[in-house]
Amino acid sequence: MNTKRRKQLHAFLQKLTDKILSGGSATHSEAQTISSLQGHEELFMLLFHANTIRNHFRGSVIQLCAIVNAKSGRCSEDCIFCAQSSCYNTSVKQYSLIDVDNILEAATIAQQNGASRFSIVTSGKSVSPRELKKICDALGAISQQGTVIPCASLGILSRGQLQMLREAGLKRYHHNLETAPSFFRSICSTHRFDERVQTVRLAQQIGLEICAGGIFGLGETREQRVELAFTLRDLGVDSVPLNFLHPIPGTPAANLSPPDPLDILKTVALFRFILPRTEIRICGGREVGLRTLQPLVYLAGADGIMIGNYLTTSGRSPAIDLQEIKDLGLTYA
């Protein structure tokens, strides 16, 4: 990068950061400029400013969450990246909704590993009345224990179903939009993007916090990553989980290449600039995509991670994540 370009980029990032710190917002044009940055020198300049924004709005505490795959496989939907879809021939384990005691055991382990939030996750487009009752029982028990904040990801739900969950003790509903509205039909044909948005809005209307993000590396453009970030900003979600493709044999996405580490870090920083006050949590695919650069997600603007295992793939030891957080002079909750 020549001196002129370096000065121009520094001025652009400093001016945009100052605007955001003063209460302003990034425009689409500014976000597109961030998305177009190339090379490690430009990226490291971006990380410095993204970290400044995170420190200002989110502080130095990294939020930890964990999940349990409470019902696995046999999903009717055809999301191209998902090992649990019945449309594809994968080696994923298939089982019905696990017992309440097993869910509670997983919540206890999550708390012991440092997580403050714990989510019950089920495969499928939605849940049956019988499954909903069992999940409500589990939420009530978790709430009574008071060791972790109960969350859930149960698919596309009605207002009545969401209300039952809230009354049982649910605090936050997780429902990813997955990708930009303009790209959604390329990754799923069995339900519509607006169905996912409607579930988010219904959950908000009854007073639930919302965790909604997406997955990157499915063939979306840089512009579509920006589009997703602005969609989430317009929805006013509370937490944005960022996932990165971990190709699963048997799925249509099996032959796609995951984003490389610098691309992932740029995406995290992009979302921090667009969503300066929102929790940004790094989730599935980080081990595959980031490899040895995982600690840099915090410098890129992230203030949360998912620890432990994911739905159908294994994560690394939570102890490693906790040590990295401490080594960076940060704390966790």
C-alpha cells in the first residue's frame, strides 16, 4: 500500500469511527468501502478502528454462550449447508427430543465451562405441541436453577408458541436469517425469508430478546454481506451470531471453500461498524475458518463467542477460549 492510499484509508476510517462514536451510523456506501478492503495492511488498520468501537460501546467483557442439540436430524428444510436436512445423505446422528434431565445436565456443564447463556436448539422447521411442552418444562427448570440465562432456537414459531416459551422462562429467542434477502432463495427453497423475519418480529412483540445472524461462505457477494448487516440493524436485534461455513459431506455446500481467516476478520469488523451497539457473537465454523487466528475476532470487534460443541460439529476446549480472553486483557461473563 503506497503512502497516499495509506493516508486516505486512515482518514476515512478515523472519520467514520469518530462519527460512530459520536452517535452516527455507517452508510451503505461507507460499509461497501469497508467490504472492499484488501490485504493484511488495510485489514489491520480496519481492526484497530473496529476494536475502538467495540471498547466504546461494548466494553471489555466477552459474553459466552453454549448450546445443546436437543433434537437432531430429519429436518424437512433444504438449507444447503445443513447436515440435519432430510434432503441430503449425511452421517449426522438422528434422535428425537432429549429428556428434560439431559437438557439440565447440558446447562450445568455450560455454566461450569463459563457460559452465562444456554440455548436449547432443535432441528426442523418448528416444534410439535408435545415437544413445546417438554421444552417449556426444561426452561422452567433452568430458570429455577438460576445459573444460566435460558435461550432457545426452535424454528419458525407462532405468537402463541413464543408466548408459552416466554411464560416458561425464555429470555432470548435465536433465529438466524442465514443470509441477505436477495440471496436467500439460493440457499433454501422450502421456506421464505420473510417467514424468518416474521418469527423475529413476533418474538420482539411479546418482549423476548432476539439473537439473529447468518452464515458466510455460501457464495454470497460482499454486497450481500452488507445487505444482511443492514437488515439486522433495521430489525433492531439484540445479538448477532456470525457463523462461517464448515463444509459437511453430503450437503450441496460440501465443495464450497470456507472463507479465509482475513476475510472472516474483515466480516466481523464490517458488522461492528454497521452495528456498533449490538452484541456480535462468533459461533460455528470459527475453528475451520480462522484456525490459529481465532483470538483476533475480539480485536475485529466481536464481544461474544459460543463455547463448546456446535450442533453437528465439535468445538475446541472452552478452557482454550477462556485463556485467550484472559491473555488479551479481557474478561468474560
